[in-house]
Amino acid sequence: MCGIVGIFNRTGLVNPESLQKATQILNHRGPDGQKTWISPHGRIGLGHTRLSIIDLHTGGQPISNQAEKLHIVVNGEFYDYQRIQKDLKQDYQFKTNCDSEIALHLYDQLGIACLQHLRGEFAFILWDESNQCLFAARDRFGIKPLYYANMGGTLYLASEVKALFAAGVPAQWDWESVLQDNYGVMLQNRTLYRGVYQVPPGHFLLADGSQQQLYRYWDFNYPVINNIPVVSEAEYIERLRDGLKQAVELRLQADVPVGCYLSGGLDSSTVLGIAAALSPKPIEVFTTVFDHPAYSEEAIVRETVGLTGANLNLVMVSQEDLATHFSDAIWHGEATIDNASSVCKFILSQAVRDFGYKVVLTGEGSDEIFAGYFDLRRDMLLYNSQGQDPATVEMLLQDLRNNNLVASGYMVSEQAMIDLSGVKRMLGYVPTWFETWAEVGMKIHNLYTKDFIQQIGDRDPYRICLNQLDILGQLAQREPVHQSLYLRCKTELPHLLLMMYGDKVDMAHSVESRYPFFDHHLVELVSQIPVSLKIRGMTEKHILREAARPFLTNTVYRRHKHPYVAPPPSLRPDESFYELMQDTMRGSVMASMPFYDQSRVVALLDQLPQMNDSQRIVVDIFLMKLLSACFLHQRFGLSVG
């Protein structure tokens, strides 16, 4: 993994100082080497900071072809590259032995169709001198980030927003994005910053001297209800097990040691179990431990480690640790959070780096393809309930609400809902996670300033979201659970899971995280599996449990979803993280925030001592949104825009 920068000046010359500053601020993404290149005519510049994983000695970038007509910078990994490299060497002379170079020659051979041959997690920027064209692309799921902005006839691209700011792009809040973010539906192309956008997952950008355009090259393509493949459960289990083994095996390949993140859940346990079976040596695993018993999974982790023969590295995370690292984690993440688990990942990746490791496998992504979240079980009960007894459905819904205190903040309450009838008209139903975030958004709405309320007017964030999606092509006639998964992958996935809980906090300490569950061959298989095999009764990820059964302990195999969340600071009012929250929101930073009325925020803080634990867990979600926004505002010096 690396950091990449591209500056394309359509009317003048690239400023070398801007290119250098943008590249330097990404040093944490690639401390093993740094290089910039500006074309002879001066209109295009590329920057790269390198974290050497493959080809430790000759893999420096930017890379050019022999004719010096193509130049590329790449962030990420291309799996199965040796096979492609072998074929390409019949026609091309390679300058390196690294996986990144295959994209350069594949483009020369196939143009933008090269993307269909790339397997992995990646973002790259390529300059085609002969055609005076910039080609930038991002992997199918958005595992690797790629941002862009236009200013004064110049196109800026980079792995992180802070690099765009360093290059001279103004640091300003985007008001509408703040609204969408607080309702949980900021779309995949947006950021919280005015004029700064993401190249969406599964898309590429083309730019020349007169225009630029985004194009989609991949999507989930869930089957329509009357066209779901007829395959037996046993055959799906066999195919899935083979696909998982291949995805893990490819991601174990590196010129440096590869470790694993591990929690007490099904997903990371599956990855470790398969990796251990494929590895000739014990695998180093890294796990966070909390001092709050409801949030700690140490006993389950130790059982999994015993089964796999792995070496366990425990990282204790206290409320003081969360307070100490909160500001830096938010600066690296560049987004708001609803729980401090991203700060835990920040601390955990630091431990991985200090241990001497650069690469870890992670179990993230499973919930997004196998329907692992609580709200999807509710969707299954409500909207796929043909033939079910209504009383039984209601009993199961009540069990969902009552059985997990840790996840209670992410469940729909029994209070009166806000109006989501527009969503129902467009989709035919209302996804549970829309309902959950609508409640959060309305509670945050009560904390807005009068000016912000006037500015956003009566905007409907859900209508804005759905208006920009291909409802007829990708949602209509699909099973409701599949629709909910698709919507989540177009909003939360590229902003939260893969950035704030993934790439950004891992790469803060120069650690590359790899995602076997987001192997696109595997996802294309899983997307065709019917919902009835993903959710069986009240058991989520049924088909995964069966496929992974040989690699799991009985405890993990039988355990229901337990979200990876950090203990909320409001549960520990005598500790430093709670003090940080109180001091920040009562202080000058919150007073300078353009969206929130500090007097209303303080009034809410004053109510915390009278709340029970369940109430505090719910309130903590939007308090974390506000607290992280404060640190973004402070660290980036954001103006209103």
C-alpha cells in the first residue's frame, strides 16, 4: 500500500511545490520511499510514497513504459499478478518485479478494459502522453481511497483529502454532505468537504484538456427475484469454501510476513482458520481487549488461537488510550464516527507496526455480503415473511431488540418514526437501517443552529440519496435484504467501514490491511446466493458458517453477531475519554462549529447523569458524531464554505 498524488493543469504548469507538499503529507502511507515526476511539458505531475510489500528493491514509482509515453502511480495490491506478468512479458519489457507494473502494460494493450483483468484492492493514476489523457481508477469496493477536486483549471487527485489541502485546495465544510452524513446516507462520491469528491468504488475517471467524466465498470448485480439461480445448499457450501480458500491464499502472498486481525466473531475467525491451514508457520494475530466485560472478547479469541495454533498479541485499550489517540485517529480518518472502535483500530495498527509487521488480513466485509447485521434480520422478518406466523415474527423481533446491550444503539426504537413514506414509494419498503439512522439524524437535527436549519431547508437526505442510484437497474425486483445490502454498500461502506475503520487508520501506521471477503470473484458468487441461505431463521450468515465450519471453534460457530464496538465514554463518566468529550463540547471548538448550537449540546450533556446505560449507549452514537466533527474542524482549520 502506498500514497498517490496526481495534478493535471489543463491551462498552465504544475506547481512543483504543491506536488511535493501533497506527496510529503502522505509519508505515513509509504515511509519506504518518496518520489515525484513532472512531464517535460509541465502540465502533469505524479507523486508516490511507497510501503514496500512486493519487490522490496526495484518497485519504486512512478513507473513508466519503455517509450516513456505512459506513467503510473499505484496504491494497493493486484493479486494473481504473476500469471498476468508472465503473459505480458512476451510483448513488454518490465522495469520492476512488483505487481503494480502490470496495470501500466495492460492499459497499453487493452485501454480502460484493463480493469476487468485486475483483481485486488487498488487505486491508481495513469498519464497517457500520446493521447493527452489522465486515467484514474478505484477498486470495485472502495478498499483503497481516491479523492479529487477541480480548482482554477487544474485537476487534483490524491489518496487522502489532506493531500489535496496541502496542494492548495481550500479546506471547507460541505453543508449538504454534513446533513447526509448525520442521516447515514452520504453517497459514495461525496465527502464532508466542499468541492472534494471520491472516485466511487467500481468507477474510473477520464480527463483530458477539455473535460472529465466518471464511468462505472463494476457493480453487485443482485439477481431479480424470479431469476435466482437454482443451486443446492451443499453445492453453494462447496463453492463458497473453495472461493474463501483462494481469496485467503492470494492475500497471504507477500515478500514480508503477513498477520491477522482477530476478534471473537465469525468473520475474522474464518479468515484466521483458513490462513492457519494454508500457512506452514504459526500466524501472528492481533486483538484489542477492553476492561468492560460486555465489550471484551478475550476468552473467545483465546479459544480460536488454541484451535489454529496462532501466536496471540493482545492490545489493551483503555478509556485513557481512546482519549489520547482520538484527535490523531480523526485527523487520519478525515470523517466523523459513531463509535470509537475506529480509534481502537488506530491503536491496534500501531501495535502491528511496532511488532514489525506491515500486512494483516482482516475479516471486514463479510457482513456486507452475507447479511450479518441486526437490521437485515429485521428486514428478513418483515419483508420476506411469507408463510410465517405473525406472532412468531413479533416474538423474534422482540428478541432482536432485547438480546444484545452492545448493539442496542443500532436498533430501531419503539418511538414514533419520522416520515419515510417517500422511501417506501420508491423502494416498496423501508430498510431498517434507514429507520435507525433517521432517528439518529432527527436527534442531531435538534442540536442544529437556526442558520444551519435555514440553510438546509426541508431537504430529504433519503430522497437525495435514492435519486442518485440506479433503482430500476440495481434495486427493482430484488429481494429486500439484497436491496438493503446494496444501499449500505453505496453509502456506509466506502465512508466508514473501509476508511474510518479500515484503510485510513491502518495506513496511519503504514500497515496494509487485506480483505479476503472483498475478493470480487467471491462476491460475485455470494451475490447470487438467495437470502434464505444467508439468514436462516434468526441465524445470520448461515451459509458462511457452514462453509467455514471446519475452521471454527464450536463457540464461534454457534455465536450470533456481536458488533466490534468500543465501550462508550458515557458509561465511564469518571475516566478521561468522558472528560475529553465534555471539555471539547463545552469549550471553544464547539462554540466555533457552524452547524451545532452549543447551548443545546450542553443541555444534552447535562442530562447524561440521569440516563440509564441503554439510553447512554444510544445517545453516545450522535455524541461521537459531534465530537469527531469538532476535531475535524479544529485539525483542518475548516471554514464554512
